[in-house]
Amino acid sequence: MTNSTVAFPAVLREFIDSTPWTFARTMPEWPHEYIVRERVDEEIFVQLVRYIREHGYEGKFYQRSITYYDDRGMTYWTMGAPLDKTTIINRCRKEDTYEVRLREARLPESKDIRSE
């Protein structure tokens, strides 16, 4: 894994920009959006998951280690399940990530951390 310093390749950028992302209403304390594998192009979804995991960097969400990828002010991640079991790709604004909010003392008061 490397720190993501380059933009997504054009085919992934087009997919990201043309795909409707859903706001995660169940976690308003952690504003983010997601796409679901079964609702989008399967081949490009898998390419995006692989790219995030191969070119991303390891970060934290509380005690959990997650591979993140940053591009154009957004941070992308999956929950780390094996590729064939991965069903969701998440994204949020970089300033809404756990590590930025921790550094700026802006973590939500709730300790109720649910998985997606």
C-alpha cells in the first residue's frame, strides 16, 4: 500500500462521478455516502475496490484498521471484507474522517459505532 497522492484513473473517475451515491442516514454522526455492489456495474465496482486497497493507505476508525484512498477532497474505503464478500464502497469528505476529527477534537460524543 502507498499513500494515495494521485487521482483515480479515468475509468474509475468516470464511474465515481456518474454513479449516484447514497447518504448513510443511519450514521448521521459520521456523514458519508456509499454505493452498493449489486446496484452498479460489477466489473468497475471490483476495479475500484482493488484500486483503493492496492493504492490506499492504512488508517484508523477508532481501534479498527482500514485502508483509505484520498482523491479530490474525498476519502474512499471499504470495510475490509474479502473481495468476493465486499458489497459497499464508502466515501466522505476528508475533513470528516476519523483521523482528522480526532486530531481536531471533533469526534462525536456517541460511542455507538455500528458496522455497515
